Amino acid sequence: MLGSEDRAALESILGAPGLILDPPAMAGYGAAARYGGGAPAGVLRPRTTEEVSKVVAYCIRRRLPYVPQSGNTGLVLGSTPDVTGDQLVISLERMTGVLAVDLEDRTARVSAGVRLSALNAALEPHGLFLPIDLGADPMLGGMAATNTGGARFLRYGDMRRHILGLEVVLPDREGTVLSLSDGLRKDSSSLPLRHVFIGSFGALGVITGVTLEVHRRPTAASAALLIPHEGAILDLLAAVETAAGEALTAFEGMSGAAMSRALANVPGLGNPFPKGQIPAYAVLIELTRSAPLREREPTLDDDLEAILVDIAARPASPLADALIGPADRLWALRHALSEGLRAEGPVIGFDLAFRRSAVFPFRAAAAARVAAEFPEFEVCDFGHIADGGLHFNLVPREPGPVEPARLAALRDCVHSLAVEGFGGSFSGEHGLGRANQDAYDRYVPPRVKSYSAALANVFAQAPVGALRLGPRPGDSAC
Ligand SMILES: Cc1cc2nc3c(=O)[nH]c(=O)nc-3n(C[C@H](O)[C@H](O)[C@H](O)COP(=O)(O)OP(=O)(O)OC[C@H]3O[C@@H](n4cnc5c(N)ncnc54)[C@H](O)[C@@H]3O)c2cc1C
């Protein structure tokens, strides 16, 4: 709980609307996007970089712990305080003052609290967009802090590839404001410090502004659902990548179990498969074109059909069947997968990443382990297969709570198989937070943890955020 002196000081910086202390009004800032969350000691809502700087400096001087929060769509309990009631939330939701598009430069400068949808709405009339595509609507500060990936990573990469500049408030007694490489595509005049803050989950500072390279919106998109022959998905990926080249923007894998849940539970979603028969596995591919169509040039739909006919006709083709359909309808199925699973109870989600070649061997081994040791769960996975990303989701077969010890054993089984058995990552794109602190403690090498903690100390004068970066007691010295 904040003392009356702290309340008065923070209110004098932020004004009354900038400080929330009423528990019902704070509840939304404590609740996580999916499950869990905590209890804020108070919610601070600055509107400008200067206000962020002042509240950060105040918190550091008074040793008040805080967690930065943007859209609160994060999935690893990084953006919410813990249950102690001791941590403040610094919400960036009122930091929406700057949204400036530079058409000549093809860049945009935004305050941290601007939502992805608001940026894209401002860019659309100019035929531009930020090509990070996901089933949530986060804020740009949070996206920089988590280095968001998404479904079109294959073609456009993650946030890091688009960020040309960052403004950051450091967790020191002055609330130092750092401006890093503001808007230059090329700048080798100093160490590229902005990259340290991208994907730092709020542990190194509060991001208050982002400058982004934005892209030409596609003028055409064509999509298809591909049914691969068993064991042939990587051959299919290689065939499509070779034939479509740069036009290939997505290669998204969906298990039959996940598609069935989406089709059963998400209203208005049409079943695209002939006779409604859902295959064991399908891949959504998308081709896009940004240049206008020239006279007599084949359309993208023609291109896609020709590519698939050619692949299907090859001896020992990896493609069993294909269905070309309206891109928005096929993407609707892909984007409904999470919601479809959640409708059936608490989803035990794992955001894993592998080398491409390890994705399906891991999937087979993990499914066998789950069937043998945790038969009360069904595997309902989907993944950004071309990026090695696998959302290995487990849904309880029967409703009801999962015992904490059972859940811990399940998480341990999947994580150790992924990291130790298949050389993968326990956090592909959702970042770090309290939900995967145990995996960080266990699988990140002590030397990496030590350097990470030392780097955080360069910027911070007090521990910040939900994450503990340093080695845990008992890690071998380095
Ligand atoms: C339905 C759904 C689908 C999703 N799909 C994807 C996906 O495909 N790919 C993907 O990568 N993610 C995905 N996510 C996860 C999430 O949307 C992303 O991680 C997103 O970038 C988080 O942004 P946010 O604004 O919501 O940040 P928050 O959730 O508010 O914060 C996330 C983390 O960043 C820190 N932080 C927030 N703002 C700042 C700031 N200004 N300065 C410093 N630190 C800050 C927080 O402390 C926290 O650690 C999905 C989430 C949902 C709910």
C-alpha cells in the first residue's frame, strides 16, 4: 500500500486522473490477458515522457517496485504485478500523444501507448502498414518490449526488424531519458543500444516512444489450405518457398484437434473443408504482392494455383490435397484457434521454438509422452512452422481444475523435452515473465544470466519489473 506522502507526490506529478488507487478500478490492471495476475499497489498513468521520467525517478528514489504495462495482452505474466500488493503498475495507456507518419521516409513515430490497430488505421489511407500480424491488439511500446513475432514473421520478421529508433526512460534516480538512433535506417556511429531494449520485457527501462519503418500494403493476397502427406511438411515448405520466393508471407500449421475446437466453439466460422471433414493437419499458406498487376501478367490466384498443381504432380509429392479459398476466410480459421481452445477450459500453453527440422520430431515425441503420462490432456497444437514456432497447447479432456503439482510435472516434462531433448527454446515469441521464470532459472546458462543481470545493473539502480534476470542460488559460478 502507498503511504499518504507517496500518494500526494505521485498525484502532484500525474494529476488526479493519472493515479488510480481504488481496488475495483485497479482490478483490470492486475488481471492478465489469459489466466492469473496479481494485485497492484496503485496504477500510475503518465501521459508524456516527462511524466514517465518523473514517476520512474520517484519510484527508484523511494524504492517502490513497479511493472510497466502497455496493452496487457502479454501471455507470460510480465505485464501484471504479483499477488503481494506491493508492486505499482506504470500503465502507458495514456501515452498516445504522438502518431506521426513520414511518407517520404516511409516511417512512423509513435508514443508507446498507441495501439497497433490505431497505427495501421492511420497508415491505411497511404497504402502502408506495419506488417506484424497477431490475434491481439497490443500497444507499440509493449510490442517493442516483447519483440512481437506473429503469423507473417516468415516474410517480414519481428518488431526488431522494423524499429529504427527508441526513446527509453531508465530506472535511475533521475529518470534519465535516452533517445536511441531516432529514425535512421543506417547508423553505425555508436553501439546499437536500442537492440538491448527491444525484447527486454521492461527489465531495462520504460519505452516511451518508437520509430518504425513501415511497409507498402499488399495489393493482392491469395491463400490456400494445404494437406501434406504424413512426414512431408518440410518438403512441402521447401517446395513452396522455392516456387513462390518472396511472395510467400505465411506457412502456418494447424492440428486437426485445434481446428475442430475452433469450428465447434467460435460462432460464424465456416468449415472450409469438403464435406466438413477436418484433416489431421493442415497448413495455411499465403502469397502476397505489393506491386500493381501489369497487363497480361497472371494474377496471384493464377500463380498460386499453378504452383500447387505443379507440386501435386511431382513424383512422391509432399502435397496430398489443397484448397484455394478467400484469404480472409482462411485467416479467420487460423486466428480463431486460440479462442476455440479457450472455450473448452484452461489451456496449458507452451510457446516453443526449434530449428525447423526439430519441430515435428519434437511434436511426435511430446504427443507420445503426453498420451502415456498425462492422458487427461489432449494436444491441440498449431504453429508458425516456417519460423520453427510451435504453440504446443494442451486442453483437459474433462472440465475441472488441474492440480498445481500435476501442472508443474507436465510443464517440466514438456520444457525439458523441448530444451534438453530437442535443443529448442521454452519461449519462442511471448518473452519472459513470472509464468516462465522457473524455466528461465533452470535452462538459461548461468553465464548468460550473470551477464544479463550485469547489463540490467548498467541501466538500473533498483530491481524493476516482474522478472529476475540473475543466477539463482546454487548456479555454478562463472
Ligand atoms: C490472442 C493473442 C494472440 C497473440 N499472438 C501473438 C503472436 O502471434 N506473436 C507474439 O509475439 N505475441 C503474441 N501474443 C502476445 C502479446 O500480444 C505480445 O507479446 C504483445 O507484443 C504484448 O504487447 P502489449 O502492449 O500487450 O504488452 P504488455 O502485455 O502490456 O507487456 C508485455 C511485457 O512488456 C513489458 N512492457 C510493456 N510496455 C512496456 C514499455 N512501454 N516499456 C518497457 N516494458 C514494457 C511488460 O512489463 C511486460 O513484461 C498474443 C496474445 C494474445 C492475447
